[in-house]
Amino acid sequence: MAAERTTPARDSEQAIAAALQRYRVMAIVVGVLLVLLFVVAMPLKYWADMPTMVTVLGTAHGWLYALFFLSAVDLALRAKWTLKGTVIALVLGTIPFLSFVGEHDVTRKMRAGERV
């Protein structure tokens, strides 16, 4: 007989911890790309007439933001976040430097057992 794998329940602490880790990684990646886009690529485009970097980083940020969005929604559903907390976390991923603040705040609240 084949041994059955047991997976943790969708809202178990183990599943929430894994979802939080995915969210944190994506928030940092999206935040770094957004900062690079605004601090490096945009000045190169407008002051040095080099638009390639904006195209590359902008596209990468767009696709990775979609993954960030999915990881944030997954975590929100697993941890039963409020609608307000979910929307704020998603919006912070679109503002340079604030994705880091949002990630830190979400992590702090999740580890303290609070709802976001």
C-alpha cells in the first residue's frame, strides 16, 4: 500500500509560517526592484537617454509584483487578515521603500499573533 502524505491544514501554524516566508521574500524582491527602478533606471532614462533599464526593471517588477500579490492574498486568506490590512499590504508593494516598512509591520504583527 502506498503511504499517504499528510499536508498541514490550510490555516495551521505551519502553513501560515510558510506563507509568511513567501510573502516576505516577495516583498523584499519587489521592493528592491522598485527602488532600483526609481533610483537608477528612471534617472538613466530621462537624464542619459537610456530607456533599456526602465524596460527591463519595469517588466521584471510587474511580473514579480503579480507573484507578490498572490503571496500576500494567500497569506491574508490563511491568517484571516482584515480587508483593510490586506489592501494596505498590497498598496505598499507599489510605493518605493514602503514595501520594506509594510513587510516589517506584517511580520511583526504575524509573529505577535495579531491580525493584520
